[in-house]
Amino acid sequence: MVIIKQVVALCLRVAVPLAASAGLMTGSAQADTWSLAEAAKPYSGATLHCMGDGYSPALAYQKLSEEFTQITGIKVEWETADLAVMNQKMLADTMNNTGIYDCDEVTSVDVGLWIARDFAKPMQDFLDDSKLRDPGFDPHKQFIPETLAFSSMENGKIYGLPYHFIPRFMVVRKDIYDCPAEQTAFKEKYKYDLPLKPETWEQFRDAAEFFTRKAGDKLCDKPLAEDFYGTAVSLKRYLATQYDFEMFLNAFGGLMFKGDGQLKTAEGFKSGDDIAFDSPEGIKGLEYWLSLLKFVPPGYLEYTWDNTYSDMCKGKLYTYPTWGDTTPFLEDSSDQGCPAVAGKLAYYPVPGTHQTGAEGQTWFIPASSKNPEAAYLFLQWLASKDVALRCQGMGCTSPQRDPWFDEAYDNEGRAQVTREIIDKGYLIARAHPPGLSKISTILIDNLQAAARGEMTAEQALKDAADKGRKLMSSPQ
């Protein structure tokens, strides 16, 4: 991944905003009768093998795990990889019962399959064990309810612990917005003031169109050395394409499954009701998305989140949808980061309904793990309040509410927009039926076909929905 090369240097440069305290040595606030060190004694000397992607949370977790080892005597070894590669390795491990991994970062589209196939040891079993559970740790109180339900629960039972929290939001070049010549020209063309943070998709499209320029055209009164684009999207045969589609779907008022978004507690979903992405709102959202292709870099059919990030990092885009685990790198002004745009950005919720999935991966302890109790103690410690707060200062995207609202982040752009998303109820918890990963593959193929002009938006979604319903009605 593009970002992996930059993560280690960034994590080493980011100042941790909070000093260590006595309480951090045992994780969260402890009852007198329980301590992490005591709970870990039976497992001291064990070695955990954890799998994660290469973005900021995984690198921060690696650094923090050294402290966990000092407290417990339990070693933690790491493997990082692309999400698709990770998924193949983790599934092979648990299906063949080889016991290589002890803690797996599982994507939200695969959660239902892991639960239905008993690939994961239910986290609830460890939470119910008084010898293992820190009395100060309550997932229902500490985690953002929608992301706990989205990533880690089924039928009211906790199967995993949220790995991170990455709802979609937009980033925009504020320095370009501030150019008087651009504001004047925009108003002359569209008859309203250029919005820094578009509220509607019509405003977003106007801005994307307006700022798409050819090499030699002027931008902020200076000629461009290369083409410049209003926005960027992901349309490769890859998970990033589904995530982009879901962003437009939700922000146009549509849902992946009937019942999504209605749950505002941490009770969790059942396997998922009928598919709903082929609704009129879904079709409208996809038609709109396709209309933006005139204003994006020409390689969009091979684009993932790495490519869109890279284009913004190099100063080739005006605005685009991003994630909380990417923005620390966009704001890195060093040579290893994004000096072309760092410090020049503003953040805002997705236009339209502003609704966005409470997206995030989850930590599962695979059923094949040889050290499940030790793995639980590690994941519980990572989720403790003080560790989560320190992790936020290392580039993490906490699935807990408190770190986002800590005063240390009052001036951080991604924290401000995330606070708005949480406080204004913009989050949607999507169901995760066992067939979602297969449905996702069908949907992504059809989205690509629509982008190539081989299917209309309606045909693409209706066909994917019909095939998806057949999958949902058959055993997984």
C-alpha cells in the first residue's frame, strides 16, 4: 500500500498528548480485586501472533504491545498485509485449524461469515469470565454503539471487539477555496457562493466540475503544470469500490439492507433483512456517482483508496471522500508525508443526508487460536480507556467516543468532523449477513460494469440484488 511506507515514520514523530499514569500499567481503572498482571500470570511466556493491515492503528498497536509484554510477560508478534491478502491467510488458518494467528483484524463484510461458520471464539465467552474480564471494561458503555453493532455483534451477542472507527467524511483544499479569483469565477458561473463544505450533492458536483482543469489552465491565478481534478473515486475490483458505493447510497437516503440505521443501541443485528440497495435511492446514488466520472483522474477503474489518497497527497485534487485513518498522513508535512497539502485542508460530513456507515473492522480471536485467553487479555487492554486515548495520539481512529472528544484534539480537523458525525446522529449500523462477502463481490463487478457503460445503474443494482437474495436464502 502507498501509505504503509509512511506509517512507521509518522508514528515515531507524532507526540503522544497524554503522560503515562499509574493506572495505565494495568489498563483501565481497576477494581482492587483484579489486575492485568495477575490475570495474565497463567499465560506468561506465551507468544501471540496478530494480523493487521498497514495503516496507522496497526502500527500504533505494535508499539503499544511492547508495553503489554512488559506488564504481562506475553509476547506479541505482528504480521501486516493488504486487506485482501490478510483475509485469505486468516480464513485458511481458521478453516484448516492450523492455529497460526491469535488475533485477526476482520473486515466488516466478512463478519457475518465468520460468525455463521464458527470461525471466531465469541468474545462474550471471555467477557463472562471474571478471571479475565477487567471489571472496569464495559464494551456497551465504552464503544460507540453503532460501530460495536456494525462490526462486532450478532443477535445481541458480542463476537469481537472493534478494531477502529472509520466513518466516511470529505476533505477539501481550503487554500484553494480561499482564492478570491476562484470564488468570483465560481459565483459568476453557478450564481451562488462557492461553499467550502457542500451541503448538497448538487453543490459538490458543481465544485468538482469547476475545479477540473487541464495542464496550462490557471488555478489560483497560477498555470497548472499537470491536469487537476475536482474529485476522485475508487472503482477497481476491490473492497474500496463497495465502500464508495455505500457512501453514496447512504447519503442519498438508501440502505444496504432493510432495517439498517434503525438500531441506535449496542444490541446488534440479526443476520440482515432483505437487500435494499436496489431501491430508487440506491439507483439515484449510483447514477450520481457515475456522473462524477468526468471530473476524476482517468485511471478510476483501477483506483482503490491508495490511489485517491495519493492524488490528494500530491496536490492533484480539490475534494474527495476519505477516512480517519488516512488523514494523519495527509496532515504530515514531512518529506515522508504530504507536504503539498498538509495544513491546507478542511473536513466536512458527506453531502446529502450526511448519513454514513459506522464503518470499522473488528478484532476476532480465531477458533483455531492456541492462546485465546492471552489474546483476549491483550485486546481488552488495547480497548481500555487510557490506552485507547494514548493510541489516538499515535494516529489511531478510536471506536470509543471519549478519545475523539478529548481536549487534546480540539484543533484536529478529523476529530472535529467525527464529533459532528457522532453528535448529530449521522451514523448507520449496517447488518452483516453471512453472504455479504459474496454479495459484495457481485455488487463490485456490476458497479464496474456500470462505470464501463455496459449496464445502466438500475440494471447493475437490480441484477446484484437478485443474485444476492438467492445467496441469502441458501445455506452459507
